[in-house]
Amino acid sequence: MAKPDIRIGISGWRYEPWRGVFYPEKLAQRRELEYASRMLPTIEINGSFYSLQRPESYAQWAADTPDDFVFAVKGPKYITHMRRLKEVETPLANFFANGLFELGPKLGPILWQFPPMLPFMAERFEAFFAQLPRDTEAAAEIAARHDKRVEGRTSLEPDAKRPMRHAVEIRHESFADPAFIALLRKYRIALVVADTAGKWPLLEDLTADFVYLRLHGDKELYASGYSDAALERWAERIRTWSEGGQVDDARLASPKPAPKRAKRDIYAYFDNDVKVHAPYDAATLIRKLGMESGLGEKGQPVWPPGWKAPAIRTGSDGFGRRAPR
């Protein structure tokens, strides 16, 4: 049996504070993806959340990265935040038509992030989940129905029939509902395990054949780094999930256990980019899992001159949670 595919990376790569810190001095901005993709095995494309991209952009990203690299792609906020999943047939077609197929075998999961003001509505979410394609041929059929908004800048032919995976990130307490978990399992969609410094729900129900993590910072959203103890705890969870199990202290919305599996693939992305923690936290987690990154021998991060991992205070459990008061 093939081993689970475990990929630890970062959300986005174009950040001004990273220049001269993570990125070498005088590295051309057009080469930042090339550099980052040699350090870490996966990156989340988040520009696609803000606007439709172009096929030539996706093609260039694919060309800039190693053969075994994988991208996650964030779905448009026009669908999730502005349309709130209503009447999204054409926006979905435009999204799948605007260049994803140019990534070829480097296309990984599609991330759908729901806004904090959008509660769980069973009928609306099931209608949306039913529209999501499960492979690139189904995505091409959807893409063919695009409108004039992307006319002249489309990519409509995948290079091969490949499976497509979807993950959803929730930010409203109403999703802590067994009915929502059952819906995700029905459509084999992963529930994102999102660490958001306590701002939004953190659920660990397993709903698909892969687990998707987004680590936004355990003390300060988008800014704080992870302590060694916190990263060790995440490593332990990843090991268990990748082996098909569930951790004993999982935070669950449903009492019904996940279907048993021999393994689960893992995609984890650090989004604590403000103070340049993300790439180093990713490299440290990779090392703890016994894998190798490009950041030094055996995955040990190489700290730039004058930069060191900050001291991080954690809760009593060492997992970055606030100690009870």
C-alpha cells in the first residue's frame, strides 16, 4: 500500500516582509515562487480568492516549481462571500475555466473558505457541494459553461482525467452540527482543521480521505509563531491522521466516528505570515515528521543572519491554547 502523502507548506508567497529575511537579499520578485517551492513541497494559491487569474499565470507557476510540487487553490470569495453560495453556476464555470488545468498534476485540493457571517444552512450547502466536480473531466464540463467575463483568457482542456479534492473552512459556530459533518462525509469533502488563535471554531472531524490544516497562529491571528511544543503536538496529530486514525482528544461536532481508513493524505499550510514565521514553522514541522525540506540539513531551518525563532509563551498544555482562568 502506498504511503500517505504528507505535505506541509505555506499560504501564499508574495510578502514584502519576507524579502531579505526568508528570501535572499536582491532576489527578483518573479523568482520568489521558484525559491519557496525548493524549500517546501506545497503552497496555497490565495490570489485566486480575490480575483480570477489568467491561464498564463497558472502555467508560469507550474513551470516555476519542481515536478513533484503541489498547489492548493483557494476558491473565489465572489462565490463564498459575495454570492454566499447562491446562484453560483456561472461563477463556478468561470473559476474552473480561468487556468486551473494549466497546473496539470500539480493541482491539489481546492479550498473554500466561508465568511464569519455565513451560518450553516443545510439545503444551500448541499446544493453547493453537489455542484463541485470530483475530477478534471467533470470540471471541464463545468468550465465550458463560462460567460463573457473570461472570454479570451480560458483554459478548458485538462491534460488528463485526475481526481479533484475539496476542503471547506468554516468561521461560524453553527457549523458545529452533526448534520454538517454528515453532509461533508456524503460528498467526501474535508473539513479544514483551522487554528485561528481562538477567534473561530476549531473542529477536527474527519470527513474525507485527506486532512487539510490551516495554521493561522496560535496566540495572535496571522502573526504569532508556534512553539516547539505546539509544533510537536501538531506533528503527533498529523501522524495519527495520516495512519487512518483519530486523536483521542479531538474536538468534534459529531459523535459519529469517521469511517475507518488505512491512511489519509495530509495538506497543512501555515498562514502566520505577518512576522515571517510561516516558512520556518513549516520547516520545523516537516523536520518533526522525519521528512526533509530545502531549509537545511535534514529539515532543520536555516535562520537568516540576525534572525532567530522568537520565544513563544504557550498555554499550560504546550499547544498554544490559553490556560484556564
